[in-house]
Amino acid sequence: MIEPPHLTRPPLPRTLSTIMEAAAGKKILVVEDEQDIAQLVQHYLQKDGFRPVTAMNGIEALKKVKEEKPDLIVLDLMLPELDGLEVCKRVRSTPDTAMLPIIMLTAKAEESDTIVGLELGADDYVTKPFSPKALVARVKALLRRIDRTPANGATHYRYGALTMDPTRHEVSLNEQEIPLTAKEFGLLEHLLRHRGRVLTREVLLNAVWGYDYYGTTRTVDVHIRRLKQKLPLLEDAILSVKSLGYKLKDTD
Ligand code: CA
């Protein structure tokens, strides 16, 4: 079936289309034991310019994560050897891959597992049966929101009524400046840049305190609490992710 061009490729604003070009060529690891689903997903990813690689079980998935260094993982929940949750957990707790974007595939009946999956650090999930096109769209959307570093020219992070100017080291809430310590500032900047993503305590410690810091991960909890006290809008916006770390809710 031939679709009219506007359906297959809607016109995009220039900034968006540039980002999409950047997403092309990215390596996507598809972990799925049902071969026909894996092939279908692989086909659609390829069609959009991605480079898919596949794994049939959890053990193979972890091996490919190491060897292939994918840019994103599409991870089925129900897998032989090692299930999707365990793969997700191990990827997140390995420093090199802690920030690797993960989309989890789940069946409707597994909804409670879906929630567990998100708590364990998947960035997004797609329920089976799914349309491969919709999955590719989610892959692109996730790749787009991975790094929110202000683009060239823009200097501010905005989050609701909160503004951060990293160059001037200023944070304002409703245009009123809020004094933050250097560590609080660094922590908030990291959360803003990676909003919508699960950040483990280790990732935050390394990013803000540095690799040679001797403190414990409790330090992160203490600073998160202080940030919430100083900036009440963060109270509900920063989610605690069970046994892993934190996530700043995505606002758009
Ligand atoms: Ca499966």
C-alpha cells in the first residue's frame, strides 16, 4: 500500500528534522525471543535508517550491550535465561551503561510488571501487541529527549516556573533568585539535562561529586531533600525510583 507522502513523513520544523537526522544511523539492540517480532522490529528500524542488532535472550543481551555498545535497547520483558527486568537492572547498575536508554516491551497482562520495569529504570514501555511504526516513533522520541543541554544559542533550562542559567550560576523560581550551593546546583543541572530519565545514585555522585569522591550514595539523598526544601515545585517532580535513584518528571 502506498501512503500519501504527508502521512509517511509529516513536514517538520527545521530544528526537529535536524535532530531526526542525528538519530539516524544509531545502533539499536532489539532483545526479543519471538523471532518474527524481532525481525519485524528490525525491518522497521532499518527502514528508518537505524542500525539494529538483535539478541534472543537475556544473557546474549548483556553480551551484546558490552560488545556492540548500542545507543538504545528495545527490551522484551519475558525472556529465557535472564528476564527483561534483570537485564534492565544489570545495565543500570553498570557505570558504563547506567544511562543507556531502554524501552521495555510488555504484554497487557503484565501491567504490574510494567510498573516494576519503570521503577527499575526503563525509560519507556510499549505494550504488546504493538505497531512497529509506533515503536520506532517511541525510539526516536526517547533518543530526542536524552540530552537536554541547552542548544546552541539558548542558555537557560526551563522547568515550569523554574529557570536555570548555568553560565551565571543562577536559579530562579517565579523570577526570584534562589541561592543554591555548588553541589545542589550541579545536581539540579544534571536532573534538568536528563529529565524523564532514571539516574542512579552512582551516576549522580560521579557527575556532581566526581569519581574520587569518598562519600556514600546517602549524600545524594540528603542533597535531593535540600533541593526539594529550597524549590518546593520539585517535591512532586523528583521521583524516587525504588532501590536505584531519582528521576525528574518530564514536563512535555
Ligand atoms: Ca518474549
